[in-house]
Amino acid sequence: MMKEQFQRTELLLGTEAMEVLSKSRVAVFGVGGVGGHVAEALVRSGIGAIDIIDNDDVCISNINRQIFATLSTVGMKKTQSAMKRLLDINPDCRITPHNIFFMPDTADMIDFTQYDYVVDAIDTITGKIEIIMRSQKSGVSVISSMGAGNKIDPTAFEVADIYKTSVCPLARVMRRELKKRNVKKLKVVYSKEQPVVSRPDFPASNSFVPSVAGLIIAGEVIKDLTK
């Protein structure tokens, strides 16, 4: 029998699935608007170990959309703020923070072979591609978040293969770059909503679009790990 806080999840998924989750280790790259909600949903679902990879500090402009951003955490490392909250949800979860800006030149600091699943929730195209290439080389399942900024309709998200996406500008770039690298498939969460016109140097955001993308991703991870 699982701990009491996971009993309602166990009623849905079953004891065997909960045991699988308790033994699984997931890496979440980026714990901002999307990735923060992924990480929290995974820990609330009974994931046994989670690595959080992010080098940013919490700033006040994060508060409108990032679950680990509050007035009391402004100035903290995002990984520190995340770890504190996640351990308050499940003290038995093994949380490993990595305060690095993930790019090809820092990629060797992460051992992808130790993960059961990888979540890409970062914004940098070069970093996203590196996450995907390293995950696939290591034989680890990976899911990637496409653009969640400049969007206002949380119902427009879909789960699809990268080569079946449309509308999303980030997905278009990723399709092109992954095709060059002979990547045959990639599960992504993307929105078919046309981006709202905003400042080109400062994406607009809200509380209800990135969070929905994150929860969809978390659901896919749980589903894939327990199927």
C-alpha cells in the first residue's frame, strides 16, 4: 500500500503502476512556467526521483506564471525554490538539483542514461536539440514543450509527433533542425493558437497557458511510464 497522500492516484492507476512510479527517475530541464508545473505534478503523482536542471534565479516577473515563484522566493535559485516546495509535498522523493544552463558545452555534466524519462521545458533551441539528441542516443524517452508564450487559449494544446505539428513557430524551427539531424520522431506538446502580437524581445505570458502545457506533459510522462 502506498503512502496515504498517493492513495487516490493509486485508485486510478493501480498498485503496480504506483510501484513503477516510485522507482522511476525523471529529469526536468527548465523549471519555469511549463517545467515547474511538470515537476510538481510528477512529485504529486509519486515519482520516486527527479532531477531539476535550471540555472536561473526567481525574479518578480516570474510570479504571474511560475509555480515556484512567490514574493518569498524572489532572488533564490529556481532549483532551490523548487526543491523546498517539492520536498514539502513528498519528503521521500529524491530530488537532485543541477544549477547549470544546459547547452552543448555543459551537456556532459548530465548523465542521461540514469533517467527513465526526460522532459524538455527550456526555451533555447540549441539546448532543446541537445536534450533530444542525448536522450535518444541514451535510449531514454523524451517529451518536448513547444512555445507557450504569447498564447491565451489553454484549450489549443495538442500532443503530437513533431512532424505532425503546425502553426507553432518554435515547432517549425525544431522540425527543420531535427530533420537535418535525422531524428525520426519526437513527442511534443504544442499549441495551434496563433501567437498574440507582443514585444519581440519580451514574450507575453499568463498563469493559465504554461501551467496547462506542463500538466499535459506530466500526464504523458505518467502514462508512458506506467503503460
